[in-house]
Amino acid sequence: MLVPIKAFGAAKRRLEHVLDEADRTKLVRQMAAHVLAAASPLPVCVACDDHDVADFAEEHGALVCWTPGLGLNGAVEAGVASLAERGAAYVTVVHGDLPTASGIGALEHFDGVTIAPDRRRTGTNLLRVPNESGFTMRFGRDSLRAHLAECEQRGLEVWILDRDDLAFDVDEPEDLARLGERNRGTP
């Protein structure tokens, strides 16, 4: 499994008017640790270009794929290539901002591409790809649509994995409010 993680201090800037840098850093570290734990029993690799993130990954038993200056898609592609070199036939890419994710390491196998969209059905929170497919990563705005188009172009079958725990990511202040409600046990 591959988890791309941005420098903690630079992550989740859209939350800076509701959380200061220290609280954002704490939140990002907690969510990333949760995602790494949810990957068990899969081995995990963290794609990063920050020494604090690399140390964090190693502290959590993950390999580090050092990807300076590549941006998100370049870092993911480099991480997938690195895992392919280590013998992985499929790589599951999961973002580190999924505070309710569970059972990622026990996902059912599918021979094509598995995509778990965000709850807005515009983003891609989890993407499992066969390494030999030459898949081009298209994370960013409207990534779900872009990844589906990539699958169509390459003739790859797709399984859309609709699960609440994988659909819930924290990007905006209202997501943070929902996380607080979930943690308090309110709907």
C-alpha cells in the first residue's frame, strides 16, 4: 500500500482559519497514523519529500519512498514504480486524511482498478491499480472522473467501492465539524 503524505506543516491549509498550524499538524499526523494502522496486514510505503514525514513513516513501520519535487501525481507514480520493483503486482494508493478508514489491508481483490471515491463523488480517496497497466495518476480536481477516463482509455475494468469509512476525508472546515460530530457519536 502507498500513502502519499505532504509535509505536516504544509498540509490542510484550507483549515487554517479554523485550526492553527500546531493543531493542523496534530490532526494530519493523527489521521495519517490511523490510515497506516488500517492498512494492516499490508506492508506500507509512504511517498514523501519531507524529513519529518519520513521519520513519522519509519516510526510507524512503513517504508519511505523519497519523492522530492515530483508533486502528488509524480510522487504516487514513483511510489507505485518502487513497489512494483519490489514485486507488488497491485498497489493500493490511499490518502492519509481518512480518519474513519478501516480494513484497507483486507479489501477484496479485483483484477481491474478499484476506486473508492470521496463522499462528494468528485475525488479519489483510494485507488488500487495493476502495476503492468501503465496507469497514469490523475489526483487533483475531479480526480474520480479523470481516473475513470484513464481506465476507459486503457480498457481496464473498474470496481467502484462505495464505503462510508473510505468516503469520509477531511479537506474543508465542514469536514472537520463532521469529524467532531462523529467523535461525539452524533449523526
